[in-house]
Amino acid sequence: MNIALPIITLVVGLIGGFFIGVYYLRRQMTTMQNDPEMLQKVAKQMGYNLNGKQMQRAQQMMKNGNQPGRAPAAAKGQSRKK
């Protein structure tokens, strides 16, 4: 029992920390897509300088949930014509 309690506490802490992290990240992403200045700041930190058109495109991708480099039809589960 002396070794089980720390292991159980560690597992519960890791699971709780994971879910808190996911919640925080989703909240930050939602805030970022509504605030172009924050999106611009993050882009500059990553080494990108976005112009107005690129900024609108990035916000649109975040709102739609599309992943960069992925076709819109593939993201929605539609099959391609052969």
C-alpha cells in the first residue's frame, strides 16, 4: 500500500494535467482566431510576417478547423472523383 498511493496519485495528476492542458489550449485557440493581433504576434514569434490576405486566410482556416496542406474535400470526408 505504501507504493500504490504515490503511483495512483501520479497517474491521476498526469490525467488531470492533460485535460487541463487541452482545455487551456482550446481556449487560447478560440481567443486567437477572434483576435487578429494575437494571431499576428504568434506568427511573428514563429518567424512569419503575415500580410492582410494571409491573416484572413489563417483566421478562416482556424474557424473552419481545416488543417494546412489538406484539401477541403478530404477534411469533410467526401470522396474524390476518379
